[in-house]
Amino acid sequence: MATPFMLVSTFKVKEGSLEKLRDYTRRVTELMQEKEPRIIAFHCFLSEDGTEMSTIHLHPDVASMEFHMQVQRDNWEETFSQVVTMLEGIRVDYYGAKPPESALEPFRRAGSEIRIKPTHLAGFTRPGTT
């Protein structure tokens, strides 16, 4: 079995963007759910004061993450390009195999701190649970 690939990204919510962000995250989540059948989980969390948002991706392997980046590129103009108007990258943590360059580049451009933890020590994933 391949080691799962996970990432947690944290963003600063730009002033006045919160309501637009709520709608955006719903639309992007629906798009990903429809076009990315291999992704195990995707969640967005907002801080209590609404100034930070984190996303959590859980993929079965790096290939699934690469496919996610392709979906993002394919839908950039109509959906994903809007993220820069609402969020500012802070950091991203990658867990599992070394992330593909396609997943690193957007965070590098945004000046986000990038942390990689490639060595899986232990753990499990229960299929079919929420």
C-alpha cells in the first residue's frame, strides 16, 4: 500500500473577504468532489476570529495530488484564480512522499513557508469513515 499524501495549508484572510471566501470554498469543494474521485478528504477550517483559514487534503498517494494540481490549472480562470484576492499564503506542511513540483510552486510564488515531512513512522486510514 502506498503511503498517503497529506498537506495542510494556512492562509491569512484578507480584510473584507470573509463572505466571498465562504462562497468560494463551497464552490471549490464541490468542484474537487466532482472532478477528483481519488481524493480521500478535503476540508477548510476558519479561525474563531475569521482571520486565518487552513485547508487539509488527504490523498491516497502523490499521483492524486498531481492530479489535483492539474484540476486546479484546468479550472484556474473560472475558479481558483479568485483565491489571490481573498487569501495570503502563510505556510504549507506536506506529509508523505516528497511533494511534486506542481504542488510546491504556487506556495513558493506566494512566499509561504514550506515544510516537508516525508518519513511516515506509523498510522492508518479507515476507508469509508467520515
